[in-house]
Amino acid sequence: MPLAANLGRSSTELTPWPEVVRDEEEYRSSPLLDRDRRYWDGLLRGSPRSGHAVGKATGWSTATVAAIGTIPGSTVTRLEELGATAKTSLAAVLYAAVALYLSRVTGLCDLILGMPVAARTNSKLRRSTGFVANVLPLRD
């Protein structure tokens, strides 16, 4: 939508969902999609195939898996200190721990983890009520 079309909208007014969908459709039919695809294809070239736990084939689970637990506050504090030492966040420390665990379980050294991130890249999307996210591949 051109900037002029937003001039009459207040900064607190929500962006209608059909407008968000229309913008996504425009992106998918634009040269930007090909540019972005080439970028990610280049970055992930030579990626490992899907890993597997030792002796077990990969596949989607048909069972619902749920786990609830807590991390003691003292452990969280130590993880935050580790993050501060490495000049990174607690989330990054936790992702690194998951990568280390998966590497040891699978025996693979080259792993790709998916990290969901907010895709509210402009004020229009920040004013929408729908779920707008991307999953970024994290690869060492």
C-alpha cells in the first residue's frame, strides 16, 4: 500500500488483516522473493541432510509430546552470566545448549536449528493482530 494511503490512519489504529495478506501476496510475486531465496540458498548451500538420533530414523511423531519443568533461579543466573561473558543473551546461550545436546545425540557436527522470530518489520505489521513470524535457520 502506498504511503499516501496510510496518511489518514492513526498510529493506534490496527492494520486490517486482509491488508497484511495482500502485502504478503505482493511480496511473493515480486523480485524480492527471488532475491531472498537466492540469499538463503547460498547461505545454506552444502547443508547437512536431516539428522537422526543414533540408531533411530527421523520422522514426524504421531504422539503428542509435552514436558513441563522449571530451571532453578540460580541456574538461570549462571546462564545469564555466561551470556554476559560472551556478550550475548540468555536465549543465545539456550540455543547453543540445544545445539550441543543435539550434536552429541546425533553425532553430527553440522546442525541447523530453526529459530522463530517476529516478522513485524514495519509499522503496518506492528499494528496488525495476526501472527507474523519467520523461522530463521541457525547454523554454525
